[in-house]
Amino acid sequence: MSEHRRKQPQPQGGGRAAARRAAQQPSGRRAAPSQETVSASHSDSYEEETPYGGRAAARRAAQRGGRRRAPDAGGPGRGGPGGGRRGGGGGAEGPGRGGQPGKKRLIDYPRYGKYGWHRWVPSWKQTTALSIGFLGSVLAAGTIAYAVVQVPDDNKASKAENNVYYWDDGTQMVATGGEVNRQIIGIESIPKAMQWAVVSAENKSFYDDPGIDVMGMGRALFNMAMGGDTQGGSTITQQYVKNARLGDQSQTFSRKFKELFISMKVGTDMDKPEILAGYLNTSYYGRGASGIQAAARTYYGKDAKELNASECAFLAALLKGPTLYDPAGQSEIDPEATAAKNTARATERWSWILDEMVKDKRLDAAERAKYTSFPMPDPPKKNGELSGQIGYLVDLAKAYFVNNNDRGTTAEQLATGGYEIHTTFNKKKVQQLQNAVEKVYDANIDPKKRPKTDTHVQFGGASVEPATGKIVAIYGGQDAVKHFTNNADQTGAQVGSTFKPYVLAAAMDRGVRDPQGGLDQGPDQRTPVSPDKTIYNGDNKLKIKNYDGSIWTNEEGKEWLQTNDGDESYGDIDLREAMRESANSPFVQLGMDVGIPVVRDYAIRAGLLESSLNKSDVPSFSIGISDPSAIRMAASYATFASSGKQRDPYSVTEVKKGGETVYKHDKPAKTAFSAAVADNVTDVLKTVVEEGTGTNAKLEGREVAGKTGTTDGNKSAWFVGYTPQLSTAIDMYRMDDDANNKKREFLEMYGTGDQESIHGASFPSEIWHDYMAEALKNVPAKAFPKPEPIGGSWYGGGAASPTPTPSETPSETPSETPSETPSETPSSAPPSPSDTCEQIFGCGDNGGGNQGGDNGGGNQGGNQGGDNGGGNGGPSSSPPATGADPGGQDGSGGFFGGSGG
């Protein structure tokens, strides 16, 4: 071939490009000249040179073409067709240098030409395409959902329903609409201050957002999916949709999904002022007020348009949860929702909202400066259909359901209506109890004639079935729309001597402590007592001692002298007689011998709430310085009536909504103490009615057990009694608890009803008798169980034990006569008082000390808690410095302390 047609040799090197071209050579074509030939054509002065890029590049090129094969493996060898520099594998198995390219796929996944985990990592093109596809799908689905979803009718969804309450026989008690009070008003009637207050507090971007907060919704949905907090992320538009359009307060994914798209449509189709008006008209503000107009009337007695900025800020604060922000308190629903705590929370949020309005330039700073005091709202009011006893019954049933349902139904949800609430209340018995109270009141109490003694007289009562725990009747006061405190619930009135049966139960069951072990030494050796064989000192002004015989003193070293009602002294007296005469000193000393914590425990076992019991361990604890409610007193005495079986009092048997049962009462009885203990307490309390202070309560042809109670200072009086079928508690006190009176001070009852003083044996026992006679008129009489013998002999409080006879002291030598061993026979002479003090703990001592006030200076502390609400109650826990009883309002003692029976 001629010189000029010869193909010029290719330049050496080329690196990766050369290797790539080599790998892309089609197999079957003429092989390129070998490296030796090319090298020889250039010069004889150097050997084979490594191409540009080096051997590493060539090796990579060879690896892309396949691993080197032997010539007989079907692939070309070194320099062969399709081979690389090292004879990479061409042929059918894979492309080598100059080999056939791989077949292209529509979706290159797993990725071609990659090995190991690299094959499964999408390329950036694939990632971008997938993201665009996903977002496009979501957008398409959202567009379809947005187009398909229908906005529910506003009027139907926000229409209020009544809750219907039923008597125990299934007849309707009341269908109350007071809890869903609403009047729709236009945005023009809602003050600008109210509008701005809600926007600043709830949704600052309201006028700019599209109806939803995407980031907030994302957080809420994520938390919901992860099982976390479901709150948050809602705009005013979304809350309006939830309140007025969906009518569904549940925190579920489906509800959130519907709320999202409906809110987007509402945000597009409605003007912002219209949405804001809808939200303010449908929100719940507490006290049964739904909507801003009803809230303005309920809390301030004015129309919404008359509200000032300060009042608007408070009403906006209520939207966070009226149960915890209503200054009146709702402790019957939530123990934390006391008046004091609610006021503090409301004040803090009210101030914050005003400050936020200034920051948002929606309230002038100068006007903000005017509002330095919290705008305290009016006290709660009742509507007409809840007047009389109905309002008290409804409140009690509502509180019980809210506090005992396992679905977490709140007061706000209950207020939306639609519930059927079946109660335990017996219509006839409720009326009979009211009649009995009114009969005594009308015959004896005359505020016009005796304004200084007969004003502010209050009665309360409750009746409970021992066999079931049902509250069949209560008397809450003269009228639920005029007197707001439910006198059947906890009022703060101390129970006095009606507390003594719990002391007796503890002494008969747990026993009194052996003084030989010392206060804090040795085992807790106890001796159960007998009501007839146990003797205590019943003297007036008895010096109270610890169980080991040491004198009890308070923190200031003051001793305690316990008085009896009327300053009566009874001498040595058994416990049955002490209960019959309502002597204080024996039971105060007995409580010290048993131990105040033990007495408190037995009272709780019987059915009293721990929150209603005095927290201090002072001697007068045993004679009723605590303040349980009439409901709990009736229920705890019912434990004795049912031979020790304790049942919590309840007022609701079943609740339905939309035909579905959402609550059903099912709480079994508990054994508080043995039948022997309970039946012996009943037997002793029968003596009180048959021949003691409770004779006014006798019912012809029936066995009755009961106890009178009067507190020191004559500030409250009780009678609590029962038959086998019914247990009832009646209380009486004087208190100026008008809604505007914040002191709630108990007043003395000397001269009330033209009586020298009021005792449980007077008006309370009369009311009890009249009610029970009517309530049991057609019920067959039933006897109490006969008590088993219980306990043994014991002498306490300085009571002298009987002088032993010679036969009771065995001699060491039977043949010896007693006269020969006089020192070993303690019966040879009666013990002197000093000897008795050494042998018997708790000697009486009527002398010494400075006379103190009868009425202790203790403060009635704690927050009132409902029987069904679990609230905290009870007096102050630390003794006063003066030596007066720290137990409560009345004190029940001091240097001379006590409450009568």
C-alpha cells in the first residue's frame, strides 16, 4: 500500500477518553494494531509506553468491559476482537473494550452499570421525577377532595339541644335548655375590642391566612399519627368549622381531614368578618352560655355591644376553657378549678391578652393603662326552670356524671346537649324532704320578727339507700335560683358529735393502745373495747392525755381541758351511756387512746371523703371539727345500717346519647369493717334514739339508730339517723353566703327560732322525723341485726378500775393465807388516787392553767369540694398559738374545748 494512503498512527495517551473509545469498539471489526506495532513504527529508542492516563485508567476501562477471560472461554484474548488492553471480555456475556453496549430500559432501576448498593440508589433525575410525581398526585387528590367536599349547613350543625334529666321511675324531671343558651348577633353588634382580643389571643394571622395554618396542621397531624398531643394548629376559621359546621369535637384523623378542606372552602367562600362572627356566636363560654351575646348577659348582665376592652379580654380568656377560667370556680367538676385558682388563671390571661392587643397595635397603650383591676364578673345565676330543688338535683347529677364517666366527657361537651341522664332521685321523697324542712322553718324561723337571730338560717339534707348507695333525695336550700350553695353538699359546717360513731367503731375494731409500750416503743399492742364493759372518765373539763398517760399539749405547751355540753360531769361512764348522753370527754380521750390517724382512717372507711376531714391530730378531732357534707354523712351511716358494707353515694344510674349508652353505674360495695363492729355501733345508736338525746327522732313501730351533733359556739347542729332501709342526714347553720359576701362566716345560733340555743336534738331531729315518717309510710318495718358480743373491759381517762377480790389474785403457795402475804395481794386496800394514776393511764385532773376561749381561732381552710367532684376541703392543719382548737371555724374547744350533742 502506498505511503500516502497509510493511516497515521494514533497519538499515545488519551487517558480515560482513549479507554472509553476502546471499550466502545464494536466486536467483530478488525482489531486495532497491537501496542508493539505502534511502538515500533514510532521509534526504536523506547519500549512500549503507558498510554496517557496510566495503567489505572486502562484497568478501569477493562473492568467496565468485563474481567479478562481465557481465549477458550468464548471471549477474545489480548488484542483480540472486542478485547481491551488486557484482553477484556467481549463476547455475549458483557461489553468489553470495543464490546456491544447494554440494552436500554424505560426505567433504569436497579441502575445499569452499577454494582453493590450503588445499583439501588436512585439518580438525581429519578429522585426529582418521583418527587414531582408524588406532589402532583397529592395536589390532584387535594383538588378532587376540595371539589367533592361539601360544607355542612351552619344552622343545622350549630342548633342547640336540651339535656333531659329523669327521675328514678323514668319520668322526665326537666329538659333544660339553660346550658345551651345562645343568641346569634351580627358582626356589627360585636365590639371591635372583642374581635381584636380574640384575634390577638387565638390567631394573629387571621385576616391574612387562607383559613388554615399549614405548619400548625402538619404538627397536629404528625402528633396525632404518633399518638401524641392532638391539640394545636387550629385557626379561628378551623375552630368555627369545628363548632358550627362539623358539630364534632373529637380529636381524630378523619375529623381533622374534613376540617382542613371545609376550612379551606369556608376561607375562600366567606368573608373574614362573617367567619369571626360565626366563631364568636358558636363558642362556649361556660355557665351554659354559647355565643358572645349570651356570655355578655351571663357574666356582666349587659349586651355584647356594651362590653369594654377589659371585659372583652376576660371573655376571650374563657375560650381557653371556662372550667379553669371562670372566677366563680367549678371545683365540683374539677378539683383544680377552685375559685381562687381560677381567678388567678383568668387574671393572668386577661392581662396577657390586653398586652398582646397593644403589641399588635389593636389597643391604644393609654387605654390599656386604664385597666389595672381584673373585671370580676357577676356571680352565677340559675334560670327559672331550674328553680326550687330541681337546680340542685341537676347540678349534682351533672357533676357526678362528669367526674365518673370513663369516656372523658367534659362539662363543655355535656353542655352541647343531646344527653339523657337517668338519676337516682325519687320525686316523692324529694318533695317530702322539702315539706319537712319548710314545716319547721315556717313554724319557728322568723327573720322579720327576730332579724338578729333568725336571718341567714340554712337547712340541708340528704337521704341515701343503705342497700344500694342511691341518693334518693336532697334538700339544697330554699331555691336554687336564689341560694346558690347546695346545702346537701359540702358547706363547711362542722358535724360535731355525729362524728363519735367512727371513734367507737375504731375502738371496737382496732382497739386502744397498751400504754406499757411507750409512745414510740414496742409493738402496737391493742385491746378492742366493748361499749358496755369499757369505762371512761366523763368529768367536765377533763385534762386530756396521750395514751401513755402523759399530758397532751399543743405546740405552745398549752394543755387541753375538754368540756361537756352544759358543763355536765358524768363521772365514770361506759361508752354506751357516753354516746347516749353525748358526753364529750370520754370520746376525746378514747380517740387519743386509739390514735387520731386510726380514727380518721375509720371515718374514711365508713365513706367520708379524706378531703373533708381536718388534717390536724388534735384531741377535738374525735368530736367533729371536720366538715363532711350531708350526703356523705348519710352514706357513711348507711355503712353501719348495712352491717359494714360501704357503698359510695351516687346520683346517676345511666346516661345515653343518640340512643347509645355512654355511662352505666357499676360500682360494687366494699367491706369497711366487720358486721360485729357495724351492728354494735347500730345497737349503741339505737340507745341514743330510744332514751338519749335523739328521742325526737323516734318512729312508731320502727327501729331507729341515730346521733345528734352540735358544735362549740352553737354555729351548726346535726341529726344523722337511719333505719335498715334509709339513712338521712339533716344539718342546720347560719351563714351569710349571699353571692356578694366573700367572707362566708358562720354565725352563732343562740336565740335562733326563739330557742336559747340550737342542738341536733331540736330542729334537725324534728325535720328528720317528719321526713322519715312520710318516706317510709308504706314500707314494711324491718329490724336491725342482733349484734354479736365484742371487745373487753378497759378503763381509761382516769376511770377507776374495780377493786380486785382476793380470789382474783392467786397466791404463790396455795396453803398460805392471804393475811400471810399482804404485799402480794393488791386487793388488801383500795388504791389511792396517786396509785391509780401510776397504774391506770389518763388520770383526770380538773385544775391548773389559764382559762381559754371556747371558740378556737382556727381558720376554715381549703376549697369546697363536692361529694361528686373530689374537691379539697377541710380546715387548717396547724394548731393555733393560743391553745385554741385548730380544727375549724367553730374551734370546738380551747383550753376548755368541746362540742355538745
